[in-house]
Amino acid sequence: MAKVFADDVQLNYTGTQPYLRFLKSKVYDTGGNNNGRLDPGETANLTAFLKNIGGIDLNNLTTILSTTSPYITINDNSGYFGTLMIDSTKENFLDPYVLEVSPDAPQGHMAQFQLIALDGTFVDTFFFNLVIGTYHYLVWNPDPTSAPGQAMHNILDSLGYSGLYSTTLPTTDLGIYQAILVCVGVWPNNYVIYASSPEADALVDYLNSGGRLYLEGGDVWYYDPLIGGYNFCPLFGINALLDGSLDLGPIQGQTNTFTNQMYFNYNGENNYMDHISPSGTGAFLIFRDVDQAYDCGVARDAGSYRTVGVSFELGGLVDGSDVSTRAALLDSILHFFGIFQTPVYEENAQKDNQKILFRVSPNPFKNRLDIRYKIPDTRYEHISDISFLPAVGVKIYDATGRLVRQWGYETIRLSNQIIWSGDDDSGNRLPSGVYFVKLDFGNQGKTAKVIKIE
């Protein structure tokens, strides 16, 4: 049985009950950069478009806007629509909501809003989201077998990144995405990005404008350029060696990179999997087939842009243990791109002095990791007439869960910052790889994954 969703149908009620449909919202930021989006530090007007799909006119329609976002202040939360006739649409352009975005709002933060519509005894509630600044990512998935690309989008969404999924590439305004992830598939279910096509031109322009681009496909590196496909190899720092066979997997990450200690079995499509190796400035190997001993993943930091290219379907990798999961890999790729979903971690609290703030940067890092934090007042707590100090500390664990470095209360209370140089408690230099930085405060805690590189 097919499922039918609300957005798939348009319903008009011909009875005597009032009904509304929320169509969209619109940002007017003429006092800011006038790009029609909410950006950090801006004050903007926001409107809603409502359609009367009921059986009677609404004569005194008003609305109230609220948000759960800690980065949005609503200075004017009411929007008056007045009369809204049957089967008509109206925007509260003359009485917009007024929003103020915090300068500290992270790019890509998805702000959630609630809109309550009122007219006499009639009440209806709508929910919608707006991204602050640019989206973290776009997954463009022209692959005829859509499951791998859809899996990537679902995983990124579950990790807290904001982004969109599309089977077509918008060839203009790609700058609203901090990263673009492209899935062209594996033969015979693959898509060819032809040279001089609008899609190829748009991706090249995006990359040369400082973008971050991930591209996966079994034929996109070696075979496609032979039949008129665009040759992405020079941009990605890739040397395409061979058309390959049907033997990919298992694959292993490489030391001194963001895939260190990763190991995956492969259950995706597996035909003519291109053999690729790094070539040129800033390119390095990130994945290699274990039993057939060929390279299959390359990353590049070109200075003005960054890329990751692989000849397999990431969505077809089989999740393992520890860091060997698709979620950890996607998170690591976006971190390599310089994209972080929550640069500030914050506990819900009513008072500012009860907030926990936690931030680590840069990520990946080499010899210096800046760990910043703000915790509630470290006062003694009283339970059953017994006073105690909540356990406070910063701890660092390696990918196996082994505690390698820690700082206790006596250090934490002196400052809101720790600089970690990448050594353990004995002063020994730790190898590159994935580490977890944990801030403890009583029974609360925040954890950030970081990648140490050489």
C-alpha cells in the first residue's frame, strides 16, 4: 500500500469550518546583507504565507511566533493578517515578525519555530524551520539507485547537521552550502557528469570559489572521462590508475589521516571499481582495499578548497565497532572540510550561570588543541546535610576508550581554557588518530570528537 503524506495532496474544505495551510516563510533582511536568509548578527523581518482552505472567511486573523532556538531573539512576535477570504493566500507583510540573530549563532544552525494562528475561537498551530547562514551540506544524488545517497543524508541529519537532499543539482547559488556531497553510483546504475555540462561547470565554479566537495562513484575517475565525462581528477589530486573489477572490500583507513583506525566491510554495488591514488600538492590517501591491495579513497587540501574522492558507495559500507561506522566517517569528512554542527555545546538551563559551554578547535589539529569551557559556579552542593563538590574535570580518551590525559578541578577552576599539545599524562607524544575530549560536571557531561594529525 502506498503512503500518502500531507505535502502530496491539496485539500480544500467546502464545509463551514475554518482551516488554514501554512505555505512558507520569507526573510526580509534589508538592514543586513539582503540575501533573504537569516545570518549571524542580523536583525530581520520575517513573514508567513497562509492560505484559507476552509469553508468560511476569517475576519480577524492574528498570529503569534515563538522559537526554541537559543540564538534567536524575537523582538516582535505578533503578525496581523486581518481578513483572509476562502481559497485566498495572504502574507503579513504590513505587520511582520522581527527577529534578532545572535552574532554567536553557528553557520548551519537549524532554528525551529512555532506559529499559532487565532481568530475568535479558531486556533491552529504550525511548525517550520529556518537555517541560519549557510546549510552545512547538500547531498546531490543522481544515482539511479538512490539508497546510498539517501543513507548519507539520513546519517548527517541524525548527527545534527543541517542540509538538503536532491536528485537534481541547482546550478546557481551553490554558495549557500558549505559542502556538496555527490553520489553518481556504480555501473550499470551510474550517472555520468559530462564535460561542459551545466552540472560540471557549476561544481567546478563552486570548488574554485572555495567550496568543499565530496564525490563518489565506481567509474567517475577512470572510465567516465574516456567517454566524455568531466575529468575531476586534477581538482581532486587523484591519479586514476585502472578501471577495476568487482572486488572492492574490505577497506581500511590510513594512519596520520582522519580515517585512522577505520575498517569497513562493503555491501554496496561492486562493478568496475576504479583504482585511484593521490597525486599533486595537498593530496593524501585515506582508504585502501585490504585483500586486493589497491587505493580507493583520496582527500586533498588544495589551500583554497578541499575535496574527498572515493570509488565506492559510502552508504554501502557496513558499520563496525568503535570509529568504524558511517556516521564517524561522515562526521570526520565534514570536520576535514572545516564544518562542525555544534561548535558550542550548551545544556538547557534557565539561568546563564547554570549553562555549560564547551568548544574545541581547530579540528583536525596538529600540535595545539584549544579546549574552552564554561561551567556553572563550582559551589558546594547540599544533599541530606552533606556538602560535596561536583566532580569537575576534562578527560581525553583514545579511539579504544583508554584514558590518556586528564585535568582535575584544581586546574579547571583557574581558567576557562586548556591547551592540549597532544601528549599523555606522562608527557609522551600520542599518535595521530581519533580522540574524544570529555568535559565532566557532576552527572552532566559534554563530549567532542577530535582528530589529531601529523
